[in-house]
Amino acid sequence: MEKLFMPEVINKSLKHFENRYELVRAAAIRANSLSRGDRPLISERIATQHKNTIVSLLEIKEGLWTKK
């Protein structure tokens, strides 16, 4: 399992949002859609190792998913 340094993931994710509250809201929306069956936008290998909340933050950090 790949180790993640969450403060780094969160700080890089914040570049896509004005504040932490918007980031949390967007990550929650994405995590819910992942739990309903949406396919992850990051590699399957990484996505299967982490919970949906972490996967959503990783997608946001990489710029693969933004608030619609």
C-alpha cells in the first residue's frame, strides 16, 4: 500500500478551490458518487488501496475532478 502524506494532498488540492470548506464539500460529493458506483479517475491500483474519501482528494489534487 502506497503511503500518503495527507497534509500534502490537502494543500495541493486547495489550489483548485478558494477555501477548505469548498474543498471538503467537493470531496464529499465526489466520495458519494464513488460509493454509488462511479469509476475512479485515478488508476485502479491506487483506488482499490484507499477509501472513497481519499480517492476523491487524490482526484481533486491531480485536477481530474472539480466541482461542477
